[in-house]
Amino acid sequence: MSAEQAPAAPLQLGFLLVPTFAMLPYAATVEPLRAANLLLRRTLFEWRHLTIDGAPIQSSNGLRIEPDAGLGDALDFDVVFVFAGTGVERVDDERIVDWLRRLAARKVKLGGISGGTFLLARAGVLNGYRCTIHWDHAAALAEVFPDLDQRGTMFEVDRDRLTCSGGIAPLDLMHFLLTEWADPALAHSVSEWFLHRDARPLGTLQREGSALLERANDHRLRTAIDLMYQTLEEPVLREAVARHVGLSARQLDRLCLRDLGVSLAQIHRLLRLKRADNLLQQTNLPVTQVAVASGFGNPSHFSRAFRREFGVSPSDRRRPK
């Protein structure tokens, strides 16, 4: 469908804002739609903001938004995006669950931005779909919903489900969607409008986000770290990691020491502890389950390693509820 052939009726979008949603991914989602309307000098997209109860809401930076409606209001949408941020793992509101299920039954396209994916999963509307979420929430999502087909990508578009990792990644998602909903020329013009010249395609990995990957210059080392991160619960052997990147175990160790100043075993240990730290702060899983999910078979060993790394015990690390 080209922009010229688009139907006269604008696409109707709903933005459900959940407490502590982040402003950056929200803006990176809505601004490309605004720019598309301006560049074409016609309204291709219209949107309304919703909160759970229709009351005003603050983003994580304190900016206050007045919504257009609450979940109980009768509104028709073609697409609905859910925005959520830190603490989304503890949002368990049946009003959201029921509303999303009703939308899914009506074949409305559903999207989760950043932590919003967690709420789509809680409603059961991601079963059988590929999805993604910000890496900071990924471990918790995998623990609570282990059967999801979760990818570590910037964004995923699988039929009528649209999920995005957050940050500035919605710019990439919207570039993809504008190509699908309008045409590539419009998508390119919108990306240029925001000086986003190199839109990342579907399937681009987020990476884990750690300083280790930023410092790893050799692509084989990056691949090895990615493999270890994806298999933390059931760690792969050092020799298997090395074979995966076409090196011997000794060569890979030398590469680690050259680029990062630490051994492969130290990298693996740090990744496991970072996973445990995320789970402790984002879920209510018992410490013993956190240990297992992070690849530590011995809870006592886990507690000692965690204290050495973070200076506190695992139980003391949890965020106040």
C-alpha cells in the first residue's frame, strides 16, 4: 500500500501508558507518526492516550500526561501499544489483562514497548509469537514466562504482534512499520527527519548491554560472549564456546585477555552474576531459584560469589517492594 493509495480513514492507534513508563521510547514511537502526517500533509495516523483508570500519569522523568480515556471507555483501535518501564514485573492488574485479551479477540494489532512486552505476556497474547523486551527485563520475562519465544533483538514484528526493546529502538520499529503501512520513501523521509540515517533492520540484536561487549573489538569474542549469555542457565563448556567461533580454547582465552584483560571464565562468571542481580531486583523468586536460573548449582557458592562481586548478600540486594 503506497502513501498515495492509503485509505482515507486514518489508522487509529492507542497508547496505554503504565506507571513509570519511560519518555524516550514513548517519544520515539509517537514522533515518527507525527512526522509522517506532516510530511505527507494529510492525516495517515491518529492516536489517543489511555491510562488504566483514565487519570493523569507521570513518566519516569516526572513529565505529566493527561490521557484521553481509560480502559473502560469504548474506543475502536487498529493498533494498541503498551508502554511500561522499571518495575513492570510487579504490575499485575486484571483490568489490563482483560482489556488486552478483548482487543486480541477483536484482532487488534498489539504492541509492547520496553517493559510493555511483559504485560502482553501476562495477558497471554504473546503465546505462539516471537517477541522481544529490553535486556534489563529479559531474564525476568524468561523466568516468569519460560515458554515464550523471546529473542534478544531490537524489535520483533510477528503477524499482529509488535514488540520493541525500548530506548531509541522504536525509531527502527517505526521505520519498519511505515515501510509496511505506507511506503519505503515515506519511512526514509521520516528517518531523515530525525537524523536517523541508518535504521536497524528486523533481527538486529540488542546485545547484553554490558561494558564487556563494548570493549570487545573482535567479532569472534562478541559472538562467544553472546553465546555464553544465551546459555547462562545451562552453561556451555569453554571448549564448546571456542569451537563455536572457530578457535581453540587457549586462543579464545588469549583473545579475552588481550581485548578485555580478563579470562573467559571471569567473563562467564560476571554474566551469570549480572543475570542473578537482575532477577533479584525484578522478581520475587527465592534466592535458590535465582541461583539455578543463573547457572549456579550450589546456593552457598552463589551467595559467596554474589557478595564478592556486589558487596551485599543476594537477599539484601532486592529492591524495596
